[in-house]
Amino acid sequence: MNKASFIKDLLAGLTVSFAALSLGAAFGAMSGRGAFAGMIGAAVIPIITSIFGGTRLQASGPTAPMTAVTALIVAHAYDVFPEKIFAEQFITLIFMMFGVTIILAGVLRAGRLIQLVPNTVVLGFMNGIAVLIWYDQIAKLFGILGKKMIEGSLWLNLTIALATICLIFLIPYLIKKSGIKAQYHSFFSGLLFAILIMTILANLMGLDVQKVELGNTIESFSEYFAIISSYFPSSQIVTQQNLILALPYALELTMLCYLDSLLTALVVDKMTGEKTNQNKELMAQGLANGISGILQGIPGAQATIRSVLLIKENAQTRLAGIMLGIFVLISLVFFKDFITLIPAAVFAGVLVKAGWDVCDRDYVEAYFKNNWIKSINRNFQVLIIVYTTIITVVVDLNVAVITGTILYYIGVKLFKKYDLKDVEDQYEENID
């Protein structure tokens, strides 16, 4: 490695770490484990996957789909085990089992099966995840559907959330119009600056609103390791009954990590002209997520937007992803107290924007723009997308992907209907 590539990797890792840290904290808060857990995942996962992964240039960490499932796991754990220590041990058990199962998927060379999952099914479950994220944030803002309302004035929290969303979109637009050279645009992250602006304003104005909770924190390393030890699954948790109870959740995370990571790898491969070692990537994701779970972080996968941004920031080697995680880790240690100043409604706005990024809009736009309503094949595609979306929201992600894929192949066999390869290409071109 020469000095020039080292500097490029260093700067790329630093730039993308701003988004990784912000999203990690937001996803941690959404998961129910606290912002600290999200930042642990945002630090640990990219370091390990960058070292051992099958995609050379990547940015892994907590993602919106993985966090939506994690939130369900945390809620279920506390329903089954009211005592915190056992609930946390059960959550750690699920994360460790997930790490093992995704490693097994790599060992069994299941990476190639990603080619069998139809694009229509992928779009459907991603839309379903977006709906789940929006549902969760709306329920928290309004205190409905069994969710505890964010403390403070409803209208004040709504204003903060909406202002955050607007700033995330507005800041990049203003930077582009400002005359600042293009190579410096990435230093003005709309996400990071929106959080900073809204946090500073809320605290200067003394707004009486709920702030983000860190959850477990590092006051001292001895205290942190004591937490890790106490939340490691004990013999009271590792029973046949609990293993059976945990397995469906572990498999759901495995399915999602598999899809999230390998679909992102396809996008990265197209940009770099390289070929991901899919099975090696799965094993690295399993190792990273298992360790993150033991360290009380939340699960993650390859993150599309962050991976693309890392490449666009001229990352040269695996060191870029490693530095991303190291910078998040440094921020976690030295700036964690700042997180407790952020209004909870700000993260609600951040997560609404994350849902917007997850959901597919290209197909809907192309469907109406090209008048595909007259095409039987396109309407078949819509049927699969809508079905998978609804089943993801109402039933379960695994059921949605498996049954949606079966329905797709039945359609191919009986009615000669096909998948939307052209829309996938259009989507990747928009990302590029």
C-alpha cells in the first residue's frame, strides 16, 4: 500500500463514518436496545467484514431491514422474559445463533442461490420493511397501536421530525447550489448536519422533549465487560425450549442478511468491475454479527448506500472499511454523551428517511411513465410485489420471500411471465 492510497482510504473511511455513526445510533434507538448498541454494531461489523469479507470494498453495519426485525426480537424477548437479564441473554442467544446459521450458509456454498430470488420478491420485501419502519415511527410519535408515545408535546415532536426530514433532503441540494467544489460535497452530510442543527436548536431553545437513550454505555471498560459477561447466555437460557423459540428469529435474520448483503454486493460488483466471493462474504457477516451480538451490538449487513458512498469517495483497499469502523469506535468512546442531547423525534425523522431509502420507487415510476398497465406481464410483476409487501408487513419476512418466490415460479411455469431485469438495471444506474 502506498501513501496516496492510504490517504484516500483514510478520508473515505472518515467521511462515511459520519453517516454510519448517525444511522447506527438511530437504528439502535429503533431496535429497543438503545443508541449505544447501534453504534457498537456500526463500529464492529465493518471492521470484521472489511478484513474477512468476500466484497473487497464495502461498508457493512446496521441496516433498516435488519433493525426492523431486531426491534421485533427485542420486544418479544421482553414479553417472554420480563426480567431484563434473561431477556438480554435471550436476545444475545438469537444473535449468536444467527451468526452461526449465516456462517453455515457460506460453508454450504448457498451464496449462489441469490440468483434464484426474483427481483419482484426483493422489491416487495424491501417495500414491506419500509412500511414497518414508517409504522413504528408513526406509532411512537402519536402513541398509538400499543406504542409508548415519545415524551413531550405531540405537535412539537412532529415539527422536529418533519424539520429533520426536510433538512436531510435540503442540505445536499443547498450544498450543490452553493458553488462548493464537488469533491467536498460528501463532507456536508445531510443526515449528520440535520441531526446537529436540530439538536443544537432544541437545546438552545430549551425544548421540553424526550432525548435519545443510550442504553448500555462505556463508563469504564471493567463495567462494560461485566455487562457483556452478565448478558452472555447462561444455562438457564440455553435450553431446548428456548433454542426452538429462538430459531425462527435467527433464521429470519439470516434470510435478511443474506439478501441484504448479496444484493448490495451485486451493486458494488457492477461499480468496481470485481466479483464478490459470496460464500466468503456470508461467513464474514456471520462472524461479524456474532461478535457484535456478544458485545451487545445490533445485527447488520452490507449497507448499499454506505458501500456506494465509500466507493465514490475513492476508497482503494479494504483499509477504507476498517477505518470507517475505527472512526465510529473512536466517536463512540469520546462523543457518546452528545447522543443523549439529541431529541428522540430527530431520530424518528432520520428513520422515516431511512424507510424512504429502502422502499423502491423506480418500478412504480416506470410502471406509470411507460403505461405498463396494459401489459399482462408487468401486472403479474406488480401482483408479486404487492403480495410480498403485504405478507412481509402482516405475517413474516421469511414467509413473504419463500411464498412470493414460489408464486413467481408458478407464474413462470404456467403463464410464461417473467421478472423485471430491466428495472434492476435501471435501479443500479440510478445508484451509480
